[in-house]
Amino acid sequence: MKSLLIATHNPAKITEIKLGLKPLTKFGIKLLTISDLKISKKPNETGKTFEENAMLKAKYYAKISKLPTIADDGGVAIQELNGEPGIKSRLWLGYDATDQELIEHTLKELKGKPMSKRKAYLETCLCFFDPITNIIIHQKERINGLIAVKPSPERMEGYPFRSLFLINVNGKYKYYDGLNSSEQRQLNHRLLAISRLLPKIQKHLLK
């Protein structure tokens, strides 16, 4: 049985990536996580773009596991803050802050700003790397929206910025966390990225 490693420690990301990659299991491909392999190490994310960090992580964990690996990197870029936090999204405060700390800091930075000054986008880049063939496949996806003045009541742990992110759904703004399953399939930027990456991965793994 072939295996594919999902290279993230974030439980919310694992759930989402597994959902997107589920079609692979029909072909006998087993989806493994870092926890399954008891890997506790983490790479230094020194990339200057989401793409560079995603590739760095995919290669790092593929080298350890000797398995084809998929990793991602992403975050939020706020126009009024000159694109911050960007690739520093998780480490915006200089350390691995809690979801609540990141939410509170974002609201503080935009305090008093009108909605016209709260434009932002969420971006993710997925990277697949096969350590045997050295094949690298990237897929990026971005969704535009606004930063709300207060967090969503339906917060998803592990995704602090989604709790503040408003998306235009048929002319009405909704919290990212408040999207129903149908809207998630249409608008979720990570699921969209995975859906576009999936046939390329599948073609490679089933050779």
C-alpha cells in the first residue's frame, strides 16, 4: 500500500487536508500524519513566501519519513497593514501565540478603522514532494474578504484569522467560520487548492 504524509502539526489543517485528499484512499493510498509517525521535529521556516515555506516543510518531512509528502503554508494579508502579517501570520507576535492572542492583536491593529480599510485576503500554498523522484508540485489559492470588527461566535481552533474573516457570499458577507458545507466546498481556499492539486498527485502516485 502506498502512503502519503500530511506534514502539519495543526489538527484543524489535518482534518481539512484529509477531507480534500479522501479520493486517494479509494485507490489504496494511505494518508498518514506526522503524529502517526511520531515525528516531533519542526523545520525552521526561513522562506520569504508561502510557496518557499511549503516546499521547505514538504522536503524536510519527506527526507525524515522517506515518503511522498504534502505540506502547506498560508496566512492572512491585511491591506491597511501593508500586507501584514503575511508569512509571519502564526508568528506575528514573535512567538507561537494562541488563537485568542492573534485575534486580539488583529483587532487592536485595526481598531476604529472603517470596513473600507479592512480589506484582506487569505492565501495558502500546497506543496507535494516525492523524495524518490524529486518531483515537486505546487498549488496556490487565495480568497478576498474583510476583517470583521469582532470574532465569529463559531470559532474553529487552529484558524484564528478565519474567525475574523468575512467573505462575500451572494452579495452578503458571512464569517468564514459560518460557511455551511456547500459554501465551504465552493469557497474554502485550501479545499480549492487541494482539489486542483489532487489529480496531479493522483497521476504521480498511481504510476
